[in-house]
Amino acid sequence: QVQLVESGGGLVQPGGSLRLSCVASGNIFRTNSMGWYRQAPGKERELVASITRAGTTNYADSVKGRFTISRDNAKNTVYLQMNSLKPEDTAVYSCTTRVATPALKEYDYWGQGTQVTVSS
């Protein structure tokens, strides 16, 4: 009933930047918390950044000072600006959101993921 579509991934050199976007659509009254996870080969999926509807943010220590999460509530969209990228940032990045339906029932949804590769 809710779909999340990520975009903006790609191949960049170390020190480069990418901006990821994720749009939620479907049976949505409002999006509540939103976030970005990543998973590299052989590693557990980890939370990169999250943001509440009011704009309170949280970041993994490994990305603090380099990544910025933001959102546009009117567009049900969350962004992840990634600067000073490192090879260890290489992973599939997936967005997630907690959605309230018109009946105010909450569900968690995940996007399909977008590949970010940082390599020289």
C-alpha cells in the first residue's frame, strides 16, 4: 500500500559527493520518522541517519560531519547528502519510513535500495 523509491546512487571517487532521494507514495496520511540504512557485502545492515517529522536528526558516528539527512514533509521525501565519501561508504542504501494511514494505523516500509560505490 506504500511504496518508497530511492534515487541518486552511483559511482564516485573518494572525496566526492552524492545526494540520495527517497519518495514515499501510496496510502499515506503522513510520514513520521524516516531514515537511511546501508548494507555492505558481508556486513550487517546499519542505520546511517534518521530524522523525525519535526526535524530531529540522528547519525551513525561513522558519518557524522559528512552526511546530512533532511526531509520535505509536503512531498513525503527524505534526502541524504553525502560528502567526503570514503571507500568504506560503499553499500546498498535503503530508505525507510514509518507511515500513518488515514486511519492513523502505523506501518514501517522499506525502499528497494540504491547502490553507492566509492572507488578510485
